[in-house]
Amino acid sequence: MGKQFDRVYRLLVGVEGSDGIVIEGKPKENALNITFDIDKDLTKQTNKCRLQVFNLSDKTAKIFERDDSICILEAGYSEDIGLRRIFVGAVLKAWTSLKGANMVTELELSDGQIAIRDCVVSLSYAASVSGRKVIEDVAAAMGLVVQFAEDLSYCSYANGFSYIGPGRTCLEKVCAASGLSWSIQNNVLQIIEDGGSTKVIAIKLNADSGLIGSPERIIKAAKKIKRTSSKKSKKNKGKEKKAGWRVCSLLQPTLNPGDLIYLESKPVTGWFKIESLKHTGEYRGKKWHTNMEVYEIGGEDKK
């Protein structure tokens, strides 16, 4: 990153296939104030966002409150990366209330909520179908683009494969059999090796590129090892306990859980995987930050 000045945002809200609304915050303009708190991780639980928009008109506020509205939030810096997508999610709850002198519309958002909630699949394949084919078809049924990390291996069903039921359960079955893990990031189905990364080098983070303060060391508790026939899971056995760091930086909207960063700081320098992160912003306030937990990646290849 270069000059991280002049915050910008763009907020798009509407029901798919219907009309919507666009609200923008640009430098040197009297834009509406917004705040956001975004939590992302690699679990199968949907990522969440709490969003506040100040002093909307009554007509616009009602657009935000429609059932099954989708919200796309972009944020960044006009003097650097410009606008970047930071969250996509369905509106779970929306309400407007008076807080002091401001009318505040608040939204609770969930990434991939509609896909997980509504998708039921009926699949049947002949012998020797690849697990990748099944994952691709489930993603299509969910209405999601799928993004595979490089160099993954997939199970093969010698006797064919059949499944009827929730799409997410099918994903869990196929990914477990292949030693893979899935999550939804910005409405994209992300597939990585279980315990691995996207192998995408997101940024090199240091004081010049936005690092704030000094990273804090943490130890990730060892996970209970599940019984599985996956060769990859057996290969990774005993590697669950990892050293990591809590890192704070200026807002980094391009980062997602599973990405790699190269961290340069006084206490630690090296390659790390993002396990979870929290984006916090207030357009007219002090907060425009990303806090993340990153863990050592050992001998994993960087692409």
C-alpha cells in the first residue's frame, strides 16, 4: 500500500432482480456517516457484519428493511487502492431508531445466509466421479462462485455418488472425504486444504503499509483430532497447536481468512496465515482498522 488517505465507501442495498439504492462516501463531500463491524473466519458459520447508516430518508430506510435484501459494502482509500469489496451479505435484521440528534438505520448481515438456508440438492453420479465435480455442482445450486486453492486433491467415488438434502451437508461430506475445508467469503465458496491456506499472498504488512503498534503473541490451543480416513488429515496429525499473533493495521479490505501475509515487525517477521479478522470502520470517526489473528504456516508453499 502507498498513501492510505481519504477514506471512501460505497454501499449497495436491494433485493435481487429488483430496484436498489447506492450510497457513497467520497473525499471532500458531505456524505452520510456509516459505521461497520465485520467478523470473518474459516468456520462453516456465516461471516457477520453490523452496519449503521446515519440520517437516511424514510423512503431509503424502508428499502434497507425489505425481506431478503442483499448488501454489498465496499471500502478503501481514494489515494491508494480505491474501493474494494469488504463484505457481501443478506440482511437478517434492519431497524431505524433515534439516537441523540441522529436517525440511525442498523443492519445485521450474514454472508452466504440465503445460499446455506435455502439450498437443497438432489445429485446422482456414475462411477469414478471426482469430489471436485460434486463441489462445483453444489456451489452452482447455491448460486455461488467457487474458488479452489491451488494443488488440491479430491476424493473419487468408485461406485458413484448420490445425495439428497441440504447443500451445506453435502459440502461437508465431500470436503471431509478429501481432507478439505470450506467457508463462504464475500459470497464466494472458498475451498482450501484442511488446516491450509488459499496460497494467495495478500499483502506484505509493515509500518509503511499500515501496521499499527506491535503484534501480540498468542498460542492456539490444540484441537481434538477427529477420526478420518483422509490421508491429508493423517499427514497433519499433531500439527494443530500453533504459535500466532494478534495484528492491528489500517483498514485492509482485500484480506480474507485463509490468505497469506508476510509480516515485518520488531517481535516477528515471516509468513503467516490469516485465521480470522475483524474490520472496524467509522467514516467520520477514528476507526478504519483491521484486526486479525495470524498463525505460522510452517513449510507450506507460497505461490
